[in-house]
Amino acid sequence: MSFRALLFSSNFPKSPPDTISTRNKPHPTRPLFRVPLYSLHGCRLSPVSVSEGTRKRRSGKVRVDVRDIIESVRDSVKFKDGLNDVASSEDDLDSTVPWWEQFPKRWVIVLLCFSAFLLCNMDRVNMSIAILPMSAEYNWNPATVGLIQSSFFWGYLLTQIAGGIWADTVGGKSVLGFGVVWWSIATALTPVAAKLGLPFLLVVRAFMGIGEGVAMPAMNNILSKWVPVAERSRSLALVYSGMYLGSVTGLAFSPFLIHQYGWPSVFYSFGSLGTVWVALWINKAYSSPNDDPQLRPQEKKLIVSNCISKQPVKTIPWKLILSKPPVWALIVSHFCHNWGTFILLTWMPTYYNQVLKFNLTESGLLCVLPWLTMAFSANLGGWIADTLVSKGLSVTTVRKIMQSIGFLGPAFFLTQLSHVNSPAMAVLCMACSQGTDAFSQSGLYSNHQDIAPRYSGVLLGLSNTAGVLAGVFGTAATGYILQHGSWDDVFKVSVGLYLVGTVVWNLFSTGEKILD
């Protein structure tokens, strides 16, 4: 029988033997016997020895009182069993928590931002499909179409820097929530404005741009507080892939809705989706981990110890920010990148329809392929970038590699469009151009948090202002070029700016923090 079984059995003696005979006096440090005990955590300790301090001499005999030891062992084992019961109950409690509550909260925030950007581009690209039946109904020429397409960027331009300042000082939750509500209402009002007249349509499209203009600075602010540095490229790539999948969804569903219910149905249905997102955002999102009362302590410790952006911003050091060459590298590169991106975003269905002779449905569906490629490439690039950083490659080198792919890839494939005769090859070139463009999400789009984590919202607003200017001028200029030239001329301008961006980025950008 084991000692434990003997200890709790009814046969165990209630009191120890009175005496233990000894013929010779034991050595004062030699133990008479050993009793194994257990610590409170169930770990076996060194045997407890009964030595001369616990012996009593009486009539040449040694008396050893072990009752205290027995009680100690009994209490110790019982407490150990109690702790095991507590640990077991805690495990049972964890197992009863639904999986969606155990899902990391920081990735819940990332997924909500992803879905916001999904809606953002759904509401933006629907005009690029709807503009075809609208222009036929209202007799708009290409210059007017370019004006309507660019009017979105008027409002988008106004709120870039303001949205960044607002997000960095007030918090990203309120700013992003405001943006989604605002642009959803403007989307739903678009058909009404079009029927009232061209000036009303231009105003509503500009109002829509105001709402979408705050989205990127607000998102950048939130993720700088919620996402650890080691997960930065992947999280940003996933959020930006929401834009690409939003384009896929918008371009895929818009032709169907137009054929079944007319072009106004696109704006009504897409605009109404914002209410669902806002309800989830209000209940689940917080600007910072410190504001979330339901955040698990382990995750909060991980986030707070690995995120750089911690202290709130009170004043913006504009002079210091604008004195840094890497900031200007961001601004110039963002302009060069967005010129080509926004032209493809707004004019691609028209190119497919007029040059490749696809009908409305084919134009919308074939536009899906490049955006699907971008969604895949953005996440692939994010994984590659984080892996390279974790293996010891400097952040600066990684950002330059990824952005160089994001510039040179589109430049190469756009130059091939003038040499292909097959519509299938033209679509393939577009897809490859957009796919390599998506590597920019791990290049310049991740760089704001690298060089100025506390001012990431403001910095993104600043560089994206340049990007929006590229959208305004590029979209309007494309309409002008098409009236006096050809699509080859449109692509040549984009390729030239991609090359300029490559040179500027590799000369002046950095991945190190330059602003505290």
C-alpha cells in the first residue's frame, strides 16, 4: 500500500508509536526517518527529516512525535486536490467560452476595418459601371464623365489631413464610424441628385468623398494602437485587400442589379449596407486596447508591450514632419502610385467596353479578375514582408523591395498593353499590373507606422492628400487625353510616374522611426 493510501486509510494508527529504541545516540545531524511531502502546487519537495530537534530523550529511549507531520501531510495533499479541482473548473470554464469570444480581439478590429474598406470600394466603383447607362440616358460626353468621376476626389481631398488630425486626437473609432455613415448616405442619394441635374450630382459625389476621405487615416490610427509590430504588414495587407474585394463585389454585382432593377438600384442597395456595419462597429470596436473593458488580460499585455503608438497626440509638429526627406519620399511616391491606380479603378470598365468591345456585363465581370489578383497579392506580400523582417532583414530594405515591385511591375505590364491584340491577353496584363501593384501595401502603405507611429494618421492623411490629387488630376486628365489622343497615351503617363516613384522611393525612404 502506498504512503498516500495508508495515510487516509482507516487502518492508519491514530497516534504514532511511543518510542523507537536506539542503542547508540544518533548523530545530531543524521535524520531518524524521512517523510515525503508535497508543495502547494503538487511538486515533490525534498524529504522532511526528523532530527535531534524533534526528538525527545526519555529513559534512554528516543521519542519521536510525528502527529504534526502527519496532519501537515494530510492538509497538504487535500489542498493539492483542491487546487486541482480549481484548475479543472477553470479549464472547464474556458472550454465553455464560445470560440468567437476567444478569437483575438485585435483581429476582430482588423476584420471590421477590412469590412469597412470593402464597403468603401463597393460604393466607389459602382459609379464606374453605372456611368455607362447614366451617360447614355443623360447624353454625357467623355469630358463630362471624367468630371463626374473626379468630383468624388474633391471631397476626398478635403478630409485627408483633417481626418488624420481628428483620428490622432479624438480616436479612430468615432472618425471611421462617421465616415461610413456619411458616405453611405451620399451613395443612397446619388440617383436623386442625378435626376435633379449635373451640379447636384457633382456635389453629392464630393460629399461621398468627404466620408471616404477619413477612412484611411482613421484605420491607420486604430491599427497603430491595436496591432503589434510583428503583425503590421499582414494586418494592413488584409485591410487593404478589403478595398480590392470591394471592387470585385461592386463590379460583379452592379451589372446584375442594373439589368434587373435599373442603375439606381446599385446606389440604394450598396448604400444601405453601411447601417449593418455601423451597428457592429459601435458594439465591438474601441479606439485603443486600454478603452476595451472586455479585452482578455493576456492579449492586452501582448498588444501594449509590442505596440509603439501609446501616448495620445496633443500637438502636431508640422515643421518637424515636413523637414524629413522620408516624409517627402512618401508624399511623392503616393502621388505616383495613385495616378495609375485610380485611373484603372475608374476607367477600366470603359476601356474594356470601348477598346476590347466587351458589353456591360462582360466589362463588369472581367474587371473582377485584376482586383481578385490584388487581394491575393496584397496578403501574399504582407506575409512575405513580415517573414523577411522576422528573419532579420531590416525594415528599410523590406519596404524598398516591396515598393519597387509595386512600381516596376505595373509599369512593365502596362507597356505590354499596346503590343497585345487579344482581349484575353489585355485582361491578363491588367491583372498582372494590378497584382504587382498590391505589393505597395507592404511598402509605402506600411511605412507611415514605421517612421512616425504616433503621427501615423496625420502622416497618412498628408501623403494620401497627394495621392488624391493624383486621382483628381489623373481621372480628369484621362478624359481629356481620350478626346485628343489614345489609351496608349494614358498608359505612357502612368508608366512614367511609376518610374519616377521608384527612383524617389529607393533614394529617400527609410523603415526606421524618425519622429517620436
